[in-house]
Amino acid sequence: MEFGKIEYTANGSGRQLKLTLIDHGDNEVLDKYGITELRRRRALRLANEASEQGVLLSYFDLSCLLLCSLATLKRDIVFLEGRGAGMPLKGRRKNAPMKTARTGVHEI
């Protein structure tokens, strides 16, 4: 398997996915924008790659892959969707508002 690629069995579906956990441009993103932006870009990349393979990752899947809390992941998703990046995840209704404890409801 290539450097940075992993095989992951999605929680619930049991399907084996090939995902890019580490990409060649990740070091540049880390140096230029920091760890938070790197995590956000990885989240978007992983969700899109899984979706292209016919599987929607759950919040739990993504938080395990990124080694972050569900609260952090939800804040990142709100931020990304505020920039216009759609996150294909299991359990989300399209155009549904995202609730977070800290910020209330955000219209997506």
C-alpha cells in the first residue's frame, strides 16, 4: 500500500475503504496554516473519499481517524460548511442546521 493510505472498515456498514490519511501536501498545510486547518482538510478529504466509494462515514468514524473529540469535529464541520464545503457524513440531513453546545444553531 502507498505511503499515507490506509484501509479502514467503516463502523456500521462493515465495508473496507481505502483512505488517504496522510497526503503529500499535508506538511505544507501544517507549516503554513497550523494543525487545526490540517485536521479540517483531512476531515473533508476522508469524508469525500469514503463518499466516492459509496460509504458515508459517521461522526464516530471520522473522530477516530482524526484522533479528535466529537465536539472538535462538529466545530470543524460547522466551520467548513461556513466556507461552502459540504461534508458527506452519515446522520446528516442535507441543509440541516448543525447544533453545537457552544454556538447554538448554525444555518448551513
